[in-house]
Amino acid sequence: MEGRGLRGGFTPYAPPLHMSKPLWRTAFNRLFAVVYFSAVLALLYRHVRNLFFYPTTSFLSFSITLSLFVSDLVLAFMWATAQAYRVSPIRRREFLENLKRIIKDEDFPGIDVFICTADPYKEPPMNVVNTALSLMAYDYPADKISVYVSDDGGSALTLFAFMEAAKFASHWLPFCRERNIMERSPPAYFEANHPSSTPHFEKIKYKRIFQINPLGFDGLKGPNYVGSGCFFLRRALFGSPSTPVPPEISELNPEHAVNKPIKSQSILTLAHHVAGCNYENQTQWGFKMGFRYGSLVEDYYTGYRLQCEGWKSVFCNPERAAFLGDVPITLVDVALGYLK
């Protein structure tokens, strides 16, 4: 999420980091929407006429007509709400080669990356470990990036996998940097050198959520947060762009820079304090700061609240994917995720 005034991605004195242009099919989409909307109005008018101007004496016939009218009304509402994706879709082009011309390595912002996992059977620890290794091998100043793993399941298997991964990382990370390897996730690297015959099936639902719909939202106020593949400005989680909400502890301020080792006693004491179940009681956390509470879909709700406060987002979808992840492979898991 970003604040007002940052949308363009460049200043008059610097080369652009990204540019956008409308999709060529926008005019066709709008024309189709007008024609389709006219057809929907004609259909609803026919239902109303049959119900009120030509009523039937049969209760069964009246019930069927009323059911069809309600069904078409619901479907028409769903269609109308989905047209926001097609009103003003844009495609953004990134210019990564200009980044080093605008900012020096020492001026790169600090980045915190969170990897969340819960079930070692549905999310194999090896996949989580490979995600962490690829993040740690990012082409980014090493002192500016921090990777955190949140294991809600408290799996001993996941812990063991990361202990072994720490040993492997001491060899893998220098190997990637010295040879300027692009595929820095171990399975992606070895698969590129030794192609696998395992088929990769693209999930249409997830492509729509993470690629198609964001293109449409990017032409409006920006795509919503959908739980993964997103970078936030730290400042975005502490109030609106014009009215910051300071945390109760100064060390949690988004502008605060930690200059002590993570294993120092003061840092560990503070981490245990804020990680406690009772820390956020009687505070603004979950209401005006951080992720918003009060909804099962906290990702969508948080993104919605941030945009209501004045923050804007930009959809970045380079040709070479910035994020790779897993999708549910069973119908039950897909249905549960869609239900949420």
C-alpha cells in the first residue's frame, strides 16, 4: 500500500520505475456491458410484467415465476458488482534497470517478509523452507531484509526442517550471489537444470484473484490485499497518510531503526512482551493499527480499511514472477478457502 502522491513511480528528475497504459479491450468491455445491462433490464421487466400485470391463478406457476425473478435479480446483482474489474483496467510495465540509477544500496528501505504456515501435512515443511531460502537469496542488500516464519501449528517437523535449512543456507546463499543465479529457490533452480516431468496445473480461480481482477482494480484505486504476494509500507499500518497513529511503545514506530542484534536481551524481552496474548488489550491494535480484527477474511477487510483511510495500492506483475506459492490440491480445501 502506498500514500497519495507516490502513484506515478517517478519524479520529473528521475527515470520511471513503472508506467501504465489502458488495456486495448476496455472500450469493447464497456460496450458489451451496456448491451448486457440492457438485456438484463429487459429480462427483469418481463418477470415483473408476468408477476403483476398478467398474474396466474395457479400457485405453483406463480411460485416458479417468482423464484426465477429472484434468481435473475441475484445473478444480475453479482454481475453488476463484478463490472468494476472491467471499467478501467490497466497494464503496468516495470523498469527494474532504473532502480539502481535512482537509489543507492545503502538507501534501500528495510523490508520485513513474513512466511505463515500452520499444517505441515497440507503445507509441507520443505516447501516452506524453500520459500525462506529464496527470500534470503533476494537480490537485495542483506542488511535491509528480514525474514520471519510464523508456524501457527507449532510443528516439530517444521522446526527441524528450518534447523537443517540454516546449515544449507550457509552454502546456498553465497552460491547464488557469486554466480548471479536468477532461480534462487532450490527446487526451481534444480528443475531448470534438470527438467521435471511433473505437470503443473494452473488454477483458474487463483489466476483470477491474483492476476485478472487486480488489473481491473489497478485502474481505479488499486487492487485489494488478498492475503499474499503484497508489500506494505510500514507506515500504512499506523493510521491514514495524513493522520498517523503512534504505537504505545516507541520501538514499534514504523520509522524506528533497530541497531541491536536480534539476540540481545533487550530485543528478546520486547519481542516476548509484544507477542503476549494480553499485550494488545486496551490498545489501538486491530482497530486503527496493524491488521484489522472483526472478520474471518482479515486480509480483505484490512485492505478495504486501508483504502478507506486514503492509502492506494499498485499492481506489480512483472514477466518473471516475484512470488511463487502453493494452491490447495483437494476439492475440500478449495471449497473451504472459497467459503472464507
